[in-house]
Amino acid sequence: GLPVASIKELSQKHPKPSDIKFTYGTAGFRTLASVLDSVLFRVGVLAGLRSKKLDGKTIGVMVTASHNPEHDNGVKLVDPRGEMLESSWETHATTLSNASSTDEFITALEAFVKDANIDLSKPASVVYAMDTRPSGPPLVSALEDGLRAIGAEGRNAGVTTTPILHYLVRAINTKGTAEAYGDDSEHGYYTKLTNAFKKLVSARPTPPPLLIDCANGVGANAAKRLAEYLGDTLSLVLENTSITTPGALNNACGADFVKTSQKLPSSLANIIKPGQRGCSLDGDADRLMYFHLDDHGQFRMLDGDKIAALVAAFIVELVKAAGLDESIKVGVVQTAYANGASTKYLAERLPVKCVSTGVKHLHHAAEHYDVGVYFEANGHGTVLFSPETLAKLADYQPSTPTQSTAVEHLVNLTQLINQTVGDALSDMLLVEVVLAHKAYGGLEWDSLYVDLPNRLVKVVVADRHIFKTEDAERRLTSPVGLQAKIDSLVGKYEGGRSFVRPSGTEDVVRVYAEAVVKSQADELAFRVAGLVY
Ligand code: 16G
Ligand code: ZN
């Protein structure tokens, strides 16, 4: 049975605040750091149980609140292949986190162990890490108490990025197998990425230095180490690296700031030069936004949609050049937030699927392609190569030198890309590879298509849960009648498109609108918001 005495003793050190309801949402648990102590303890216990359920495979736990303000924190679990926690367990996490006392927690655990049929005699192993938030260390201690309570073996991966933690989980679980993902260390991660990068850009001219806005977060440490491994193949200029300055994290900088304000962080204003390209990471380095200043010094944003267009088109070309276009099908996954112009550009070249917001939906849809490219407009994304595709690439006998080179590039891309989850640093190297191969600067990349003007507004409503959607969140089914009103408004705008969905992370409803002219996109967004309110 459960080690009740040890759980009881340790749980009492981590009482649940009485007035709070926790939810394991799209990004795990995420809220004010000051109320999360009991959640971390319980997540420790749950991670141990998840590992036991999966026959002792290593589970990951990441302590981060990503792009949120510094006073927030959060925690999410990572499944053995480095993917996000299976969704049925999200509900269990929520239930356990809300048990009001230690006794209730133990009762809930006992019921769960029985229902989920968990063999408690199995070993448990958990690897965990945190971002640079000052609230991280005490929360990690609470997590460690949870691991101790359930008798799980813990490995502390220290302060690192979310994608590195995902990498470690997969590397640990595939160690010594035919699918070995890489050495299970940060050294293994940097070596894998940079070796592939160096092969992919060899014989190409060295590009001008790349400016990186590190959001004053953990990406600063990681980018610094990456730079050492890159040597002179690509020079990185690191900015916003103040990881110990209170309040600096994500403050007026980082990928989320750039995407939502569509502005250059003012901290970069005197650093970036006309014609130069740069990029922003978010607080845990799993999102990436590029930008460049055109020759007139005008700021141009290159978001997740632009990255998807650049990367997907490149992979399609390589597959064709390799002579594999009959047997390897490349597809793209986007959400309703993808700019209509990006969807049009992509759909002319390959199949495009639209799914609901949230990484897990994109990831799962991308797994259905031989090569699945997915990016959210906010800069989170990656490329997945199916196991059959990896085998095909390994076994392929090219019949011309062109084919041979193209296959080699594809194989190197499978090593360069972190296939567990979106990874700002891996994605950044991927973008740099494509730019080098196409001899593109920011301007040429930006010109692949012209973004349709768009506007995103949030509306505070009495109850956002009455808003229900279908068709990948593009249409409302409830409140009844509202969608018809939206449709009739949209019909009045040239190139009009608009949709309404409840946020999964904030207590608001979001309204998105697009039109051919900026003022019309704004007007459409506000008129639809007026219907919702
Ligand atoms: C979460 C999601 C992100 C999504 C965002 C939407 C993960 C790991 N993160 O941050 O993918 O874009 O929520 O937020 O799935 P919203 O529901 O508030 O619009
Ligand atoms: Zn993030």
C-alpha cells in the first residue's frame, strides 16, 4: 500500500491554502508563486505515481511560469518520451491539488491508486528542473519532499530551460536503446544540436552576428553555453541577461512582449542596427520570436507563422530534392490564430491542419504526418519526424549527388531539432540554417508573404465558461445565436475573419479579427467584442 506515515508527516509541512482552487491547465499549474507550496509537494507525489504506473520510467517535472511576471510560478509534468503529461492525468492532478487537508489528500490518493491500478511496488524515478525565478528553490524543496514521501528517486537537473528538461527525460528513457536520443546531460544536448548545426552550415558563408533578447531569464544561461559550443560558426550577441536583477524577468522584453505589443523591446533600441536580425526568447526558452529592422530602421516582426512558412517550405524542398516526395509527406499544423496570409502561403505548398490552441493539440496532430511542422503564432513550435520517416532516411540509397546531399541535410535536421517540445534555441538554429541555405536576410524572409492586418482583444465577461467552440475554436456553439451574428458582421469586411474563444489561462474571452485593411481589422474586432460583452 501507500507509505501513509511518510506521506502524512511530510504533507503536514505543506498545507493547502484554504481559499484557493487550483487547476492543472494547458501549461500545468500556474499562479502566484506564494500559494504554490502544497501544489509542488503533491506534484512530487503524483510524479512518483506516474513513474510507477509507467513501470519505473523517468518522469520530468519543470518548475516555471514561462513568460508570466516574475512573481508567478508554476509546475508541469513531462511524460517519458519528453512529451507533455497525458491529458487524462491532468484531471487527477487537479483533484489531488485541491484536497483540503492531509487526510483528504491521502484518501484521494488511495482512491486514485486503486482506480488507476498503480502497482506501488514498482520503482519511481523523476528528473526535475527550475527556471531562474527567486521563488524556485523553496518550491523545488517542496517537490523533493513529495518525492521523498512516495519513495521516488529524484535527479535534480538544476536551473535550466524547459526544452532541456524535456530533452533529458527522453534521453534518460531511451539510453542504451536503438532510439537513444542523446547523452542525458546538458553537454549531450549542446553537443547534439551544435554538431548537427555545424554540418548543416558547413561551406556556407558565416552570417552576421545574431542578437538575442534573453528575457532576463534562464535562456541567458543556455544561450551563453550554446555560444561556446557554436564557436565561430555563428556569433551570438546576448542582451537582457540580468537573471539576478529583481523584477527584470520578462519585463518589457522577451518573446511574449514582442508578440503581444508588436514592438522592439526598448532595451534593444540602441543596439540593433538597420538591416540586422534578432530574436527574443521567453522566460523558459521554449518560445521564439524573430524580428529585423528594415533599411529604414522600421521594426518588422517574424512570428511563429513566419517561422513555420520558412521551415516547412525548406523541408518540402529538401524532401523533393532527395527524391522522397512520394514516400515522405510533410504537413503543417496551426491554430486559428495563424495569420490568414501564412495559411494561404503554406496551403499552396503542403497540407495544413488547424487545431485548438495549446501545444498538446498541435503536437498530437503533427504526429499524424511523416514530417509534421507545428508552430503557434506566439512562437512555440517544432518539427516531428515519425519513426518510419527516420528509418526511411537512414536506409535510403540516393541515386544522384543532389539526392545524397539532400538526405544528409534531412538527417542532420532530425538531430538539430528538439522533437520533444518547442525549443527556442533549437528553433533558432533551425531558422539560421534555412536563412544560410537560402541566402536570405530578414527582409527576404519577411517577404515570403505579407501579414494580413489583425487585432486581438480580450473581453472580461461574467462567465467565460458559457462560451463553447467547435471547428478548432473557429466557431461558437454557445451562447446560441451568437455565431450567426458574428458571421453577418464578418461578411461586411473585405478579407474579414473573426473568432471568439474563452482563454485557457486567464479569466477572459479572446476576440481575434483580420481584414485587408488595418482599421477594418480593428473595427471588426471591437464590433465582435461588443457582441460578446
Ligand atoms: C498556454 C499554452 C500555449 C497557448 C496559450 C494560449 C502550452 C504549453 N501552452 O500558454 O500553447 O498558446 O496557453 O493561452 O500548451 P490562452 O488560452 O489564454 O489564449
Ligand atoms: Zn515558455
